[in-house]
Amino acid sequence: MMQFVDYLLGGIGSGAIIALMALALVLTWRATRVVNFAQVGQAMFTTFIALSIQTATGSWYVALIGAIIAGAILGVIIQYLVLGPVKRMDTSGAIIATFGVLIALQAAAGMIWGGDSQAYPQPFGNSAITLFGHEWPLSVYDLVVIGFAAVLVVGLTLIFTRTSLGLAMRATAFNPEVARLSGVRVSRTLTIGWGLAGIVGAVAGVLVAPTSTISPNSFDILLVFAFTAAVIGGLDSLVGAVSMGIFTGLLLSVVSGYSDSSNAPVAALVLLALNLLLKPEGIFGHNSARSV
Amino acid sequence: MTGPAAESLLSLHDIRVRLSGLQILDGVSISVPQGTVTGLIGPNGAGKTTVFNVISGFVKPESGDVRYDGRIRKHIRAHRLTKMGISRTLQGVGLFASLSALENVMLGGSSRVRSGLVSQSLAMPWTDIETERLRTRALEVMTELGIAEEAERLPGELPYPVQKKVALARALVCDPTLLLLDEPAGGVGAPDMEELERLIRSWVPKRTVLLVEHHMELVMSVCDLIWVLDAGKVIASGTPDEVRNNPAVLAAYLGEEGAA
């Protein structure tokens, strides 16, 4: 029993990161009704930028702020230069276009920073916390990750529910034409949505990098987990993305613990398949019908 | 304050619109005198909603001018309408199903909010004041229309006539000079119809109203001036009495041949 609890606790940190990446996917989905497969590519790119800043300045915090700024700018650029023009023609084309952006970003990162895996410095203690005579499978760093995720989720929820900007974003996601008639600057609102998603993805990237390494393809598997979480959560629900992201993290940790970590992607796939069979609109979804 | 005989607040001059090979509007010229209720009627497919779409900037005419508040408006942008003092309601209700009635109404005041992303994200005090002011204003309008107690409900939970009022409140919250109402009486029963009539009359002469409506009783009782469209052309105009007795109008509505 204690072992099961340990496996669960061990999944909270990675669950928080999956939750953040799922949140980024949901933000772009809500803004433009496009699943942005380039999201992990953007996060990878901004994490490399953060690593360069970290190497130059030696400060983890300055690097994080650099990644956040770069994430916002990159999100806005992609929405403006690629998604805007493509989406005017065709929505499914826009989803394919995000794959193109992902490949372009990975190629560009390879050219700039090389294709090898690089270590990202660990800013906080990464050893297990010992408390009450038990060695818990949680480190100080895990707690920092969870803290960042919580702050972002609360902040975004406040923006969406309490500000007129959030109101405009929710309205635009639902019906851009009517929103426009009400005086909402729709294209600006969409761009802000992509910028916010870029920020959330960038934070997720910087937080996940120290737990493994960073290379142009190192976040690909994160996309699989985050996409699973976002879809199960209903694709347009912030709460859904976060809770299902953490749930996915816990499940993968348990599966890896009892069998082998290479089985984690299979577990994610089974979870996604079950969801699509049993409750295709997602657990927190509002849409009765949806094509992914 | 100007009377019904005043100059036009809005006028369209020789507007032509062609959509997928069809001439939807064929040289339409109408004017809406300031401080009046003006009606735009005509059989289905006459082009009434297209006239609204031209005024709202959703459809670009191939030729012709839209003149509003003394100036020719070349490039009308939909999101700037409320800033220009123009509000539009849609056929049906056009409410956001996932937003509360109050939030739907607040949205109509979007153009009044000045603070941007950064200050809103950081919850700067003035953004709270702005959002709060918008909420108060929205509740005021909802109280005027008698729907304030429904503020927190979702549109789907409200009876249709109440949903229509929420849509009206959203159009009113930005304090418009010109209201474009697309079938305000659609789906509304007799008792609500009288109230709607009183409501529309109470807005003039402070506001000017242009409405598209099929419900003839309402049009005849509420309008000062009526324009009649048929097949993309103006076939008649005048007071309700003049229009009622115009043979061309009767022919268009009854589908007789030889309509002018």
C-alpha cells in the first residue's frame, strides 16, 4: 500500500508539468479552435533560449523570465504569421500547419543549439524529502513545480472569470462574429490567447528540462501526454486540462512503477482510446460533438 | 433635441451588393432621420439583412456610400461599430450560451474598456474599477428592462422572450445613438409585443432606431417612416399609412405580377 502511495506522490511533479502543457493546448484551442501541435516545439525553443540565458547570466530566474517573454512573443508570431493567414482559408489546414511549425522549430533549434541532449541546471534540491522517518518520493523541486503550476492556474482562472479581457476571450471562443459586433477586437483577443498559451508552455518547458535533458525532440513525448490530458479534460476546460493533466501524471507514475517506464506512452494511448470510446466530449467538455 | 423631420443620422446611397453571382442589393438608397423609428420591410429574400450587414461592415458593397453622422464611412469595421454609437441585435438572440445573462450584457460594453492585457493580468486597481463600472451599467440596463433578477442565469435556462431582452440589453449597454434591430418581435407573444412597442418608442428621440421586422402590426404601430424592399430594390417609402395603401407594396407582398 505504501508503495502505491509512493508511486502516486512521485507522479505529482510530472503531472503538474503535463497539466501546464495541456493548459497551453486548451488556451489555443479556446482562442482559435485549433489544436496546436507546435506547442511543445515552442516550449523546447524557449527552453533552449532560457538555457542560453542561464549560461550567460547564471541566474535560473532571469532565464525563466527570458523564456516567458520569448514564449509570449513566439506564440504571437506564429498566430500572426502562420495561423492567421492559413485559418482564413481552412481550419483543418491550420492544424496541419502547426505540425509544419513544430518541424520548423525543431530544425531551427538543431541548427542553432545542435542536436545533442544538453543538461539543464537544477535550481533547487532534487533529492527525496525525508519526513517522519519515511523517504517520500517528492523533492523540493517537485514542490516548486507544483507551486508554479498552481499560481499559473489561479492567475489564468482569475483573468478568465474576473476581467473584461477574459470575458472577451470566452465570447470570442464561442462566436467571433457576435463578439465583434459587441465591440470586441477579435483578432487582438486571439493573439493574446496564443501569447498566454506560449507563456504557459514556456514555463512548463523550463520546469521539465532539469528533470531530464533538453534536445530538439526531447518534449515530443510530453505532447502525447498533454494532448491526452487536454482531450480527456474536454479540450475547452481549464479545470479539465489541469485535473486530467495531474491524473495522467499519477497514472503514468503508477504504471511505470509497477511495470516499466517504457509502458507509460502505451498507458496514455489506452486512456485516450477509452475516453474517445466512452465519453468523447471529455469529462469537463461543453461540446456535444467535436472532431479532433 | 431634433424632431422627426430632422436630417438623416444614417443614409445609404445607391448601394449595390453582389454575392455569389446574385445581385442582392441593386441600387438601394434609404435614409434614417435622427430621433425616429424607421422600419425596413419586404418579403423574404428582399435584402433587408444584407442592408444591416453593409451598415455593420460584414458585407462590402461593390458601389455606393454609407453616410453616418454627417460623414461618408468607407471602411466600416464591425468591432468599431459600438464606438461609432451603433448597436445591432441579431435575428434570433445570438447570445453566448456559456456566459451568464449579466456577462452577455457586459460584453456589449467591451469598447468602453480601455485597460489592456498587462494591467488586467496584474489586476491593476483601475481595471477592477472599469470592470465594476461595466457590471453596474449592465445591471442598470437589465433593471430597466425588468430582467435584473435573471442576471446570473445562463441564457439556455431563460424563456425565449427573456433571452430577447438580454440581447436588447447587450445592445443598449454601450448607450448607442443608433440601434439596428433585426426582427425584435421574432418569437415574441402578444403580451410581450405591447411591451416591446412601448420600449422601442421610449428610446426615441434620444436614440434613433432602424428595425427589420416581419410582424406588420408592430411595424405599423411603432414606425415613423417605413422603407419597403423587394428583390434588392426600394419599391416604396413613407409613413405607415402611405405604405399600407401603396399598390406596389401590396403587389410585392401578395406576389402579384406587374409589381413596379
